[in-house]
Amino acid sequence: MIAINNLTFEIGARALYDEANWHIKPGEKIGLIGANGTGKTTLLKIIVGDYKPTSGSISMAKDLTIGYLNQDLLSYSSDKSILHVAMEAFERQNQLHTEIETLLKKLETDYSEDLLNKLSDKQVEFEALDGYNIEYKAHEILAGLGFAEADQDRKLATFSGGWRMRVMLAKILLQAPDILLLDEPTNHLDLPSIVWLEDYLRNFEGAIIIVSHDRWFLDKVINRTVESRKGKLTVYAGNYSFYLEEKGLREEIQRGEFKNQQAKIKQEEKLIERFRAKASKAKMAQSRIKMLDKMERVDDVDDDNPSVNFNFKFSKPSGRHVVVLENVSKSYPNLTILENTGAVIEKGDKIALIGANGKGKSTLLRIIAGADKEYTGTSTTGHNVSQTFFAQHQLESLHLDNEILAELQSFAPKHTDTELRSILGSFLFTGDDVFKKIKVLSGGEKSRVALAKALTADANFLVLDEPTNHLDMQSVNILIQAIQQYEGTVIAVSHDRYFLDNIANKIWFIENHQIKEYPGTYQEYEEWNSKRQIAPKAAAPAPKPLKEEKKEQVKQQPSEDKNKQLKKLNQDLGKMEQQIADLEQEVKQLENKLADEEIFNNPAKLKETNTAYQHKQTALQQLQQQWETLAEQIMELEA
């Protein structure tokens, strides 16, 4: 379909691609991944002909049709309705429709056979191109991307950039090209629209290349992963999760080869050093020197996954109830968001607040954070609660003339420079990067500075509105690690489901103007919700509004004697601690095996051992979480 051969692309003295090769086959659904600055968007522009390669070639069939969604389309505007703009995708059908209308007008006065034949030919072609259904198709795709029926007649220019981007995506999908090139297609979509797009792309018959930082989305759609790294393109025959596992195995093998080669080099260097001074052995020493010079060196494995290496501290823990909402109602003209609803955020909760755009997630978050006072009911902040509120508009509060380090120093004077550098390092600002002026940073870099700044606050309650916007996968992973080891309380709105699934122990959503809760992870919620939608009668009943649920819990407290209950829980805790100790021992043994030369030099044994290690690690983490839950129950009973 498309063949990239020995592609080299240089920007100044830097080679973004250096003799890279890649063959794209029909029907492949590919995720193009790599760190920021490795040239993913550039490669898409090279494929569509916007950029010319320095050398090498890109060959494709002359009649190949390409649909390209890129972030430059954000600036596109029109005074035509969004339905009209979307239907511009049907270029030939629209042309035929105009010609048929013209011929029908002429037939009012001209009844010639020639005119009738022309009309017949146009109508046959129009029908063959399914021209009578194009408006229905446009309505269907716009609805899938979140546009209400009434909005489809509004002018494109009246929508924000993010919504205009959705219209451009609809137009490209309606073109049904041979290959789709999608650069960050989920950036401006809410969760329902992302789920709809996943289903659409899975059933799309052509090839797809997706550049995205949304790993959950990639896992759902792609069957190939191509990594752009160090000027080369490496293909992995599976989705993103497969890529991570396979890359890990390849790196283990490479690390083993590197260690073996380094040991061999040291041995050869010792022999050379020993014999080069002896005349009888000089020839042999020279021969070994030449052999070393010609040896193709194996590179050591680079660590592309920085980890959080600092602890978030707050001076005072909060009380048990962090925020209590009671009888809260909030509405705008012609739109009710919340109606006489309530909820409780408890100490240690990590809540994901999810739902479609326009359902009131950010409004509820602002009420919780105290940034919105225009509502009825009460929002009560608990004892010793200190909060920090992160939202995208706070990027505007950064001091553009400050250097990055100076921005954090002025905000968090109690932290040492070493601590602040450590925090910035975790958010990928290393070395002299910390002395960059904020005004020269990209949107994603500013987001990372604002997040680092928010996390240096002496706060035991984090309120996060779309914290993953503009973050690459490395930065999202860092934020996940930071929140996982944070001992305070968190509520977050995000459309990144991988992020939500890894940080949340409760899911909140707004339904019928009520705040409702699902007590589990995002993945568990998604499975429950899909069953509820498919078979609402057979599925579990929807959670009740939280204020009702709390009352019911009080009524249903077990009558069992408190001391007996405590005794049983403590026994269960003891058994669990023994299980954890046994599992920790097994994990340690597997870690030792992975470091064994005999194992890491044998790919089959390495894969088997690594799989066992991952299973044990997952089991250990789950058991530790269960232990924490049980320990909290015991503390509550003892209080």
C-alpha cells in the first residue's frame, strides 16, 4: 500500500529519520508511537507530501486516497452549517446532485431525448454512489461524535476549536479513504465519543495510522505498533500492551548481549595490555586490536520510563470527611446540571468523575473546590482539609518571564532546590531545562510545569480537572505514579481511561441530575455499565444517589457484636500478611532468576520467567490493596 524505503529527513544538522524503512499493508491498524520530538507528526506530513524527505523514497499507488486529521485543522472556520461542512466529503455526489437539479430545471421547457438520457445517466451514477443516503450518513457520524440534532444546522464558526475539530474528523470519516492518518484524534473528544470512535475504527475496512497518547484507545483499535526512536522505525506485531511486553523482552535480551560483549571486550583488552609490550606477541596483540575495532558494538538499553523519585508531603492529615455535599442544585438558563443531590468525599478516596461533555463534571468539580458559589444547597469542607485545584485555565497564571525552577521556588519556598529539581526531573525537565523561560515552552510543557507546581502545594486534597491534557505517555505515567503514592484524597476529571483506571478506587457520574457512585475501578465500572446498557433489566440496579445510599448504610449496619467482628477481621488480616510475605519471597526468587545469565540469554526461558514474574507482581499488588482495605475497616471499628 505504502512503502517507505531508506527515509532520511534532516532538520538543520539533526537527522529526525536516518534510513528508516516501513511497509504499510492494506487493512492494518497501526499505532505510531514515540517520545515527543521523535518525528511522529513529521512522518505523517511526509507521507501526505507536505514535507519532502532529504533522501530515500515513499511509494504508493497513484489512486490511493488518504484522509489526514491534523491539529492544524483547529483553525479552520466556515459560515456554513456543520452538516454542510461534513457533507463536503461527498464531492462527486454533491456535484452530481447539482447537475441533476440543473437538468430537471431544463426539462421544464426542453423535452429532448438527449436531455433525458443525460439525466438518466446522472441519476444512475448518483444512486450507485449511494447519493440518496449521504445526508443520513452525515447525521449519523455527527451524532456519534457528540453533536445534538439541533446543533447540526448551526454555523461551524459558532463552535469552539475543539468542536470544529470534531466536524473535520466527521468529514474525513465520511470520505472513507483507503488509509486514515489520525494525529491525536481523541484530544477534543469526551468519553462517549471516544468509545463511539473506537467502534467505528475497529470496523473501518481501510488502513489506519494513529498518533495518540491515549494508550487505552490504542489498545482497543490497533493491531500493529510502530515505534519511532533514534531515527528508526521498529514494527511490533500487536497492540500497545503487546508492544510493552515484547519491547521488555527484547530489552532483556539486548541487556544480556551488552553485558556479555562488555565482558568479552574487557577480557580482550586485558590480553592486549598484557602482550603488546612483548615482541613475540606483538603481532597477536595488533590482530586483537583490529578485531575490537571492527566489532559491531551492542548498545546498552536506555531507560525510557522515568519514575517518581520524591514523596508528596503535607503537614496535616484531614479529618474523615473531606467534603460533604447536601441538597445541591445547579442550573444554567435552559439547562439543569444538578438537582437536590448530595455526596460525601472521605479521607483517602481517589475518585474519577466521568461522563459526556455538558453533563456538569467541571461544574461539580468547581463547586467541590469552592470556585463556584452560584448554587443552592451546601458544600462543607471537613476538618484540616487543605486543597489544591488544578485546571487548564491555570496555565494562564504561570509567570511567563520566570524560569521553570524560579516559578516553583516562588510558589513552594519551603522546598529545597534539590527537591524542586527532583520534582521537575520526574516531569521530564532535567539539567539546564529548569532554566528555560516559561514563555518558550509548548502547551504540553506548560501543563507539566503547572502540574509540578500543584503537586508541591502543602495539600491533603487534590482537585484535578483534565490533568492529562497535552501530556505524553511518559508524563501520564509519572502523574499516575505520583497519585498512587500520594496519601491524601483525590478527585479527578479526565478522558484518559488508562489514567483513571490506575488512580481511581471509586467512580462518580451524573445521571438524571444526581451524583451517583460505582465502588470500584474504571474498568470494572465500564464492564458493569456495558451490561446495564445491553440488558438494563437483567443487569444490577443503578447506584442510588449518594445521600440515599449513606442513609441506607446506616440502617443496615450489622448487629453483630463489635468485639467479635474485630477479632475475625484481625484473624483475616494475619492470614493475609502471611500470604503477602510468601508472595514477596516468590517475587524475589523470580527477580533473581531474571538476573541469571542462563535465563536472559535464552529468549524462551526469559519470556516464561518474565510472565510468571508479572503474574506474581499483579497478585501481590492486589493482595496489598485488600490488606489496606481490611486494615481501614479495623481502624474504623476501633475508633
